[in-house]
Amino acid sequence: MNILHLEKSRFFSRVIGKVAAEAGYQYRNEGSIEAGLAALDKWKYDLLITAHVLEDGRAENLLREISETTNQDMPVIVITDDDSIENRERFFSLGVMDYLRKSDLIPGKLKLFFEVIDNGDEILEELKNLKVAVLDDSNASHHVIRSIFQYYGVEHVQYFQSPEELAAAEDFDLFYPGYGDSWPTFQGAIGMTYEQAGHSRAGTSIERNDGSLLTLRDRAEHHYTAALATIKTSAENREAKLLDFYRFFEIPDRP
């Protein structure tokens, strides 16, 4: 994966560059919009990371210019010190995949983020065959999810802001309130399911379409790694998650 990072801070660009290099990715840093556009015109990149403020302008101007080029579908992540809701919503409306605070960013979390972008094919193929419902009362969240789905070609998605809207709609494969990853959502928590191909039919090993062998041990280790990463990320963001859980029950008439 080729990563272009637009950031005028040499210290922060070295941090991101080190994480990318350790993960085996190609990395290039530029400090201005002009240099970034020149790099995009000359080479192909799989991911753009940008600061909010660059040497010659703001990232919003960069994104508007990119939207008129062949790079318009490239995933973009904004990493900044500014955490205002207004900026988040403005960037999401411009199609960015995510908006991250520098203070929340640690090398392990960033590496995991890169890996998800680079290795999500198996999950995406499953999603493309499903009808997906997204239930969230935040327009900003809808922008994020819609940008990700559109980039990866997941088309059968509908968005709802209330349980009543969802209940009045058609049936969906990925949204039944009784599922283990759905019920927690209605209780203010975050529901997740980790799965890997194989099921009970795989036995101790199964040959994948590319000829590689996936063993039961591999699957167990992958689930173990994913579980530890989830616990670690939750612990690192515990204050924000607890506040979000608290606010869930503050919303009047919550079903």
C-alpha cells in the first residue's frame, strides 16, 4: 500500500512514516497542498492522510481539488488537533473516511487502521452480498459510514435515524435486534462480531480460493489477536466511550 501524508510537522510525519515503514508500506510526506497535488499527479497512492492546516492552505481546499481528478475515490483520513463538531461534519461532507485527533493516536492503533484498509477484502465481499441497515441518530456518523461503503463498493445500504424508521422498512440481513452484535447497540453499548471463513465445515483446515491453507489454529490466533486489540483500544478510549454510554440514556424518549 502506498501512503501520501500531508503534514508540515516534521516530528509528526516521522512518527507516521515509522509506523508505515514497520508495517511494510511505502510512505511519502509533503507539507503543502501544491506539493501534495504534484505527488498525486505523478504517482498512484492508496491512502491520503492530511493535516487540517498545511503550509499553503487548508485541507478543505485540497479535497475540493482532488474531487475533480481521477483520485476522487481515494480514501482520505484527516489527522488534526482540532476536534470541533463543525470541522468534523464539514470534512465528512467532503467525503473523508475518518477524522482523528493527534492526541488519541498511538502507533499500534494507527498500524491496525492501516491493516484494516489494506486487508479488508474478505469482509467486504461478504458485505456486498448483504442488505445493510445503518441506525444512528448522528448525521456525522452517517457521512463516515457512507464514505467507507461507497469507496469499497458496498451498495445495498440504507440509513436510518430512529428505530421507528428502521422498523417500518424492509427486512435486512445485517440488522436483527436479537443478534449479539445488535442488541448492545440498543442498550448504549458497541456491538461487534469477529468471524473468519471456515465455519464448522472447515474442520482443522480449509483451502482458500487463492490456494493458501487456513487452519483452525490460525483462526483461533486471529480471533485472540482481534479480541486483545479491541480490549486495548477500548481501554485507551475509555473516557470517551463511557461518556458516550452515559449520553445514550440522557436522550429523551429513548426506546
